[in-house]
Amino acid sequence: MLATTRCTLPQVPLTRCPAARPFAVLLLVGLFAAVFAQSLQAVAADPPIAKVQVPALLKHSLTRIDGQPLPLAKYRGKLLLVVNVASRCGYTSQYAALQKLHERFAARGLIVLGVPSNDFGDQEPLSNDEIAAFCKKNYGVTFTLAAKTKVRGKDKHKFFAHLVAKETSPKLPGEIKWNFEKFLIDRDGLLVARYGSPVDPLSPRLVAAIATRLGSDQTDYVRPMKKVAARFAGRRGVVLHVGDSITYANPYGQWARGGMGQTADDKKILAWMHAGEKNDRDGWHLAAVNVPGGRSQTACSGIRADEMLKGGRANMPPLAEILNKYRPQIVVYMLGTNDASANRPVKEYIVDVHRAVEMMSRRGIICILSTIPPHVHQRERAADYNDALRRLAVKKGLPLIDLEQEILMRRPFDWSGTLLAGGDVHPSATYAGTQPNAEPTPANLRNSGYLLRGWLSLQKIKQVKRRVIEKGDKSNSRLLCSIH
């Protein structure tokens, strides 16, 4: 950087005497020359500014559908899904699935880029303005659309020539065969996957590939949750698990209550949350202890999100009464499987979840939200619920356990019968010899659904305590010291 030099020039009186004027002028010129030379030395001494390297594939530019330039370099560091689209194709309905991908993953770094093309059977006859209107009206598209572009043939756009070249990816070369082919470009600008037209954008393998590349939960929850935690006046270390039979089931807490392979940090957080005390401070115990009617103190078989709010099912108290009774510092909240089974509209379901979150927030309780597992009988409805839960987590700044993603990452095709009981909505307790209290190795976390969920819950609780509660406690301590 250019060094800033504060220079105070001597006060040289410019006398009326003609002989003195040339001397004064020469003196001023000499001083300015010295300052200029010093500045040049400062510039020369600064290290050169490193240029940001743009990956070769992203050095190209397209045009937005509104006519504005679209330099692909702006997507460096993002995960980019490029799809050649058309409005008169048998796969045109995939616009809806692409929009869902955008809504689900945009906040975590996914860019969906649709590129209309008329290269296949003249199936994109519309103008750019007509394409934009068509996509908005029929599919509510809000992801980025490029202008109509040649994607095939000798005169195809240079970006697509680069994209399908053998040098770009020896395993994925060749001309685009039809509309709605999909190209996944990673954060480093490398083509890492290519999917044919029949592959639905919401197919398990494509979703799993995106989720894996994006990594785990990226929700920025620290600042919002510190504000919530500042209102807390309950019992420290009390962590409740609120949910349905997936929470009430004994295997959910087995690893926390005495599983193998617990680290020193795991044991420390378990002690902090009173695990093993089997009293009204031990949330694992409260979630599993039997109460007549098929429920525990904080979870109930068959219960929906709306029923948890108002209570009554199997004499379950309303959620507000549970929160007032146990005064927890954290709640792990997972409801929705029974709502999906009842085919409740997404809007009704998420309104109830939002009400529960607000109820906790007012009490200074940190809510850790969890997506629900894939639903063998209501796959689309459960996926829509989970999309809504992710959006709520981003909107409210909530820590999120993305159980659905974690399952699909490990078992994109065969989750039913492995991580979930075969033909059932519940996680598996035992598969391939793996018990829910087994060591959480990568192999075991692919086999026992309850081991996976219990382990994920503990890791997220540990993370929230470290990022929000411990730092908040230290800040409060410093504030008290400054007051006294």
C-alpha cells in the first residue's frame, strides 16, 4: 500500500524582494521532490498484491436472460450446477425440481444456472423475455437464467466447448445429447459430475453429491443464538429432546448413555448435560422413560407438530407446559414424520414448527432443529418439509441437524432397509451387526440409523455449547468484572 507521509513544509516568506523569489521557488520544488521520492520508495517496498486465480472453466462469460453480462468468474468458490434447459421438452417439468434445489441449497453456496437452448428439436422457440415469463409463471423460478445459447455443434459457445472437452474431464467428455443435462462444477472450478436428461434434479444421487460437496450445516447461527441465550434464566445443562416415536425410542439415546468410542470431549459434554443421572435434568432419560399411553416426558408416539403445541395426545402436556416445567437451556426438536404421514400441507406444518421455535426463543432456549428422515411412503412430502425446515433455520439463525442429508450422503440409494428399517419410517437399531451403542466409525454410521442420529445430536449440542454458551458465559463474566 502507498505510505501516507505527513509533511510540514517550513514557512518560507515570499518577500517582495525580486531576488528572493527564485530561491524560495527552488526550495519548495526541492522539498516536493524529496517527498515524492520517499513515496516511490514506499510503493516499491510494498509486496505485490496477489491476483486471484480464476479457474479456466470459469474464465468464460455468458449473457443473462435480461441481457446483462454474466461472467462466470463471479461463481468462483461456489458449487455450480449448469443445466441446458428448454420450455417445450418432455423434461421441462424438471424446472420445478431445479427451483427446489435452489431453495434448499442456495444459502449454503449452490448456484443453479439454467441455460436455454434451441439445439434439440427446436424445443426452445421462445424469446428470452418469453422464457423468463414462462419460467416465472409456471415454476416460480428464481434461480439464475442465461440468455438462449448454443450448447452443441461446431459453433457452440466457448464455455460449453470447454465444458464437454476431453481435456476438462477425461471421464465426462462428449457433446450434450439432449435438453436438461446437468453439470456439477465444484468450488475450485472443476467439473466433478455429469448427469443425463432423465436424472431428476432431486434424485438421491444428485442431492447427495451436492450435499457432500457443500459439507455439513453452514447456517450462521452463532450471533442470533447468543441473543436468545442472553434471555436464558432456566437450568443450565438441561437439554430436552422433543419429538415423536423416533425420539421416544430407547435406541436413540443408547450411544449417549454408554456407547463405545466416546471421546474425552463427548464425555465432558455428556456430564454437562446430566446424562446418566436419570432425573429431571437428564434429557436423554426424560425422552425415553415410559409413561402410560406410549410416550415419555418429552416425546410421544404418533404425535404431530400441531399436537405437540396443544398437547392432549396420550395425555401429553402442551409444549409450553413442558418448557416451563423443565426450563431447559437447549431443546433438540424433531417432528414431522407423522405430519407427512397425515399428508398435512407444508405451510400448515412449518407454521407450527415456527410457533414452537418462537415459544422457545422467548424463554431464552436455544432450539436445535432437525430435519426428518426420508419417508418411505411420503418421499416428496417429507423432502418438502425438510426444505421448509432448512429455510426456517436460515431465516431464524437456528443450529440445524440435517438428518435427511446425513442419511442420503451415506446411503443415497439403499437407505430403506439399512439406515431406516425396511419399509418403515423409523431409523434402524441394528443392521449388519452394528448396534446403536457401537463405536461411531464411518462404517457403523452407515448401518445403524439410531446410532447415527444419537451421535449427530451429541456433536451438534457440543458445537452449540462451545460456540454460543461458553463464549457467551465468558463475555458475561468480562462484563460483570468491568461493572464491579
